[in-house]
Amino acid sequence: MTDDTRGIASVAEKPDYWESATEQLMARDRILKRIIPQHPEVHLASRGDPFVTLARSIVGQQISVKAAESVWQRMLQTCDQRVTPDGVLVVGADALREAGLSKRKVEYVMDLAIHFRDEQVHPQNWAHMDDEDVIVELTAIRGIGRWTAEMFLIFNLMRPDVLPLDDVGLLKAISLHYYSGEPVSRFEAREVSQAWQPWRTVATWYLWRSLDPVPVEY
């Protein structure tokens, strides 16, 4: 992955499906049977409201976790420690640029704020919508592609069966653990993931942990 969405500290509430999912995955998959017990004190959890989650995803696109965190902290300072749609629109594009966002990312964050302010998206309904329907609504926003929408499904809505095939970290972990380091295609990754259903989110999360054991605050 290239942004700061790879993990959550364990202090937040654990998803109700987590224990059952890990038991089933360890029973089905010899790699996960080895990896999962190595990370007993951490799990996926949802923090932050939808706007913050999406804004932070945009900020972190195509830069390192460390760089993304630095820019996000400056953005927090610019927005008086609370990033909201109205707050972003009030501070304006120039202030966001001074905080370290690229011109393109400023455009994306501003467009995101407008969508939320004008109720062009419906976060109050997302918990009750199918994954693909949420993705369709999110990808109508500039700067949000399928990968970002899938990260939202995982890290905000905590959907249990998301497989982000565009995620570099996931493909790297599958290559390392299942193909002896050989590059893998999306087709091969999907084949490996068949044994993980309906818990592909959980399997993906632990494979990220195998690359980066310390969950990133998000």
C-alpha cells in the first residue's frame, strides 16, 4: 500500500466477526495459520467519520506512510484540529496547498467536501448498502477510485469480505508467502483468495501485518 490505511490499533472495538473469521482462516490456509498467531493483540477497527476517512485516504495517495502522516498533521493544524467539509471549504485551496497537499489533491479534497456539504453522497445509508453500490457512489467523487473505495469499505465500514486486488501490499504479500517471491497477477491473487471467502478482508489485513507488523493509526 502507498497510504496510511494498513491498520488500526487494538484499543477500538473488535469486529464481531473477527474471532470466527480468524479461526476459519487458520483452518483453511496454512500460511494464515502461521501468520495470524503472530499478531494476537491487534485487529481491524473503525475510527473517524466517513469524511475524515476519505480525506485522509486522498492525502495519502501515492506517498509513503510517513509523508502522509506529516501532511495530515499539517492539514489538521490548518483546519484547527478538526477536518470537516465546511472547515475545508472555509480554509480554502491556498491554505491546503501551504499544508503540503499537491494541487491535484487539493482539488480532490475540495470536491469531496462539496459532495458532503451538498449531500451528493449519502453516508447515512452506506452501512445498509451492498459493497458495490457504495463503491459506485464513492467513485463518483474526483480522486476516489476503486482502491480508495475498497479501503473505505475495510477501514470505515469494516466489511468482512473485501479483496483489494489493486493493492500493492496485498499482491506483494501473496507473492512472498504463496509464490516464493515471484510476481503474481490479479488472477493468481484471486485464485489464492478463494479459500478466504467470506473473510477476505481479515486475510488481507493479516497479510498486510506480515509486511508491516505495527498497525498504522488511522
